[in-house]
Amino acid sequence: EESGHIWDIQLVLTQANHLAEDADYLAAIGLYRRLLTVNHVIVPPKLLENVYVGIGQALLKSGKIEESIAILRKGCEQIGKNHGLAIFDTYATYACTHADLEEATRSLSELNDAINTNAYQSNIAAASRGEAKNLEQNRINLIKWHADVVRAGLDIRTGKSDAAISKLSAAVAAQLQIPNLMRAEASAMLARVYSEAGL
């Protein structure tokens, strides 16, 4: 019966994600909210993380910025650093852009803790199974890379152009498997910093 509940949750989550992709944020948020009322004990952490990330993104895109950040913060507390990287990454990204500097700084610290926790667990799991860990390591490297870009964004907010340029230059040049769109966004940020600094 429990696996049946999980299947139902996955179906509703898929529908909510489709609605969000179609920019029907109100309907998507309604479904995400319903999913958050389900007993969290029966929901696998990764599935719950996807719900929180989905509603956080939909709320932000619908202009409900403070509520988005608040619900992502709650999601981080609910899921914990042992299970979530995407939720901490999304929370830090939004907090560094829209929240006050204290919360922005705290969100980056929590993201860094989550990265370190997941990297450690990944190493232990890979060693115990004797399996290659390339896929998981690539995922962690991508989150680390994105965290540096987010930190650069916070540097820009606080007038630390030199620090931002250093981080963004390293990000753009990184020899990692970074999606083209993400690398292009980092390049655009770097170009803006140079332009604003008159360089």
C-alpha cells in the first residue's frame, strides 16, 4: 500500500511539474501544496525535495518571492543535509538574489555543509559497493560550481567586484561538464561585472 501512495505522489508531482513548465503557476502551486500535506513519513526524501523545489520555483516565477524563499527554507529544514542538494542549491540561489544579506550568507553556508555531507556519503557508499562514483561526483561538482556562481552574485550585490570577477572567471574556465546554458549565464554575469566596473 505504501508503494501505491508513492506512485500516486509521483503522478501528482509530474502533473504539477507539467503545469509549471506551461507557466500555469497557480494550478501547479495548488498541486504542490496538496503534496506537502501528505504524511512525510511515507514520502522518500528525494521525492519530497522535488516537491519543495517545484513549489519554490513556481512561487518565485509567479512573483511570490518571500513565500518562495520561506518555503524553500522550510524544505531545507525538513529534508536535511543528508538527503538534499537541489533544495539547498535552489534556496541559496534565490536567497542570494532576493533575501537580506544575513539570510543570503546563511544559505550559502548551509549549501556548503550539504555539499560536504553529500560528498562524504558518496565516497563511503561508492567504497562500500566497490562501484565507480563518476555520476555522483559529477553531480556534486556541478552543485559546487553553481555555488561559486551564486557566491559571485552575492559579491556583486555587496560591491565586491574583484571577488566576483575572480569567481566567475574560474567558473567560466572550469574544465567540468557544465550545461551550456549555465556556463553562458556565468559568462554573461562576468561580462556585466566587467562593464559595470569600467574594465
